[in-house]
Amino acid sequence: MSKVSLNNLTFSQLADTLNWLPAFRSKQVFKWLSIGTQSFDDMTNLSKDLRATLSNKYNLCTAKIITKLASKTDGTIKYLIGLNDGNCVESVFMRYAHGNSVCISTQVGCNMGCSFCASGKNGKVRNLTAAEMLLQISLIEQDNAHLLDENHTRVISNIVLMGIGEPLDNYENVLNFLEIINHPDGFNISHRNISLSTCGLVDKIRDLADLHMQITLSVSLHATSNEVRSNIMPVNKRYPIDELLKACDYYTNATSRRISYEYALIDGVNDTADDAKVLADLMQNRLAHVNLIPVNAIKDGAYAPSPNVKKFKDILTKNGITATVRRTLGADIAAACGQLRNNAEQM
């Protein structure tokens, strides 16, 4: 039987697993694991004998930075993270005036097949564990420790689950990660500082709503008709727009949280004035924010960014819809929205 990887466990799961130890020991171990400690030997407030016992009984999931690329235009850093089994994912460190963000991956590859996204070109290899999500953050935090000052205890203040993979297709592991990262004895990042992006898995959106978490849900809409959306996002054939929006309404009613609707503007596909008017109608009377994204170029991609971004936004604004244009970061290193891959091809 394979050993349990302790850094995949929530605090309560860890306490149950280590119930043969005094309760304060579980808390000590959890603190080490929550900051990305990858060896029992590094848990210096535990005795040498206890560290040896833990190492014999349990396992730790590990990861490492293989390489990184820094943007020459905006300082964004893209990391290639190597996992235990030889697979890789990419993560992105972004700097904003309001704080530093990390965009993490939740799967090796992706099965959703969105035609404008590089992440799913080779399908899904496997889900990431909670520990593998956490380690992306801790490795990047450690690599940027020089940015800390006396007023801060963390380099990273915001997390976005918008990298490789569909988070809600890895539902249980993502929930464990959200619990671990939010725990006061761990990283202690507020759920309000976490955004989760989904292409629209309706059943999981409803399940997530029932948990009443205060994360920001970002829904990839990207079209105003089922014909166009099904063409660029196969998930729409299973969950069409009207069904998706009903699930989003359920989410906002349950959580009182505004949803961010992502809309990648693609030249000649979804960027007309009529598209903008229909989108405005769809957003009316909804707790919604529209995030417009000029589509980013990907290798072997057929799409070009729309020249109508300002016009599109103006139509939404005139119709009372809150809309912003996403700032493109890391495009010169293939680190922008839709450009991440699960290999070293672009590193």
C-alpha cells in the first residue's frame, strides 16, 4: 500500500491521520506543510526521532522549479514546475499595484478543448493534487522572497486558478486546496483574494454555490449564441448558455458574490456591435462584471485579437454593464491568458 502524502491533507484530515500524536504536533506539521516544506528533516521544531518516524510512515508530494522566463515588458515571470512523476505545469507570477498574484494550474493538460487555448491542445494527462497546487505557490513565493519588506509577511496576496486545466473538473482536490490555503495556521489567504475560472461546468457551479465560499467565480462565456460558443467551446454542447446563466444566478443568490464573465474578443468571431448588445442584454439584472480579453496568439492558433475592443466595451457601458479590458501581462513569454502549456516547448 502506498504511503499517504501528508501535504495533500486539510488540517482536519491531517489531525485524524496523526491522531497518535498530541494535537499540538499536528498543528506544527501542518504549518510546515502549508508553507511548502518538502522534507520531514526540515521540520526543525520536531525531534529527530519523530521526523524519522513520520518519514517512515508517510510521504510528501514534491515539486521543483525547472526553469523560468521573465517578461521584458512588464516583469511577469512564467515558471515551469516539475512534478514527482515527470509531468510539468506552468504557473505565472504577476505584479500589480494592489499586490502580487500567482496564476496556478489545476491539471496537467485539459480536456475542455477550447479552440483559443493552448492548454488543452494535447488533452488532459491527470489532475493535480492539493499539494501540487500549493507547491506552485510556495515555490514562487520562495523564489521572490527578495520582494518582502518589513510591512509584509507574504510576497503573494492573490491567487487565481486560471492556469492549465479546468478547476471544476478536479473538484475535490481543488476544494482541499482552497481549505488548506485559507487555514489560519497555514498560508491564511482569504477566499476573497482567490479567483477560480471555469468554462462552465454547471453541476459543479451549483455544488460550489452550496458551500457559500467567498471566492470570486470567473466564468468563461466568450460568445453570445450557442452556435458560436459550441464552435469555440465544446462544453457548450453539454451546458448551453441559458443553462449556464441559470447556474450562475444560483451561485450569486447563494453567495451574494458578483461573477466575473470572461469574454475573449476574437476578430470576426464574436466581436460585432450586435454581439455587444446581446451580451449587454444577457447581463442585465445580474450581479456581473464583464472582463474583456483581446484573444492572445497561440502556436497553431487560427484566431486574431479583435480591433473592436473599445467599441465593444463602450456599448456594454452605455447599456449599464460594468466592463473592463484585462491588462495583458507576459504575452512576450507566452504567459498570457490561454497561452500556458504543460511542457517545456515555449520555455
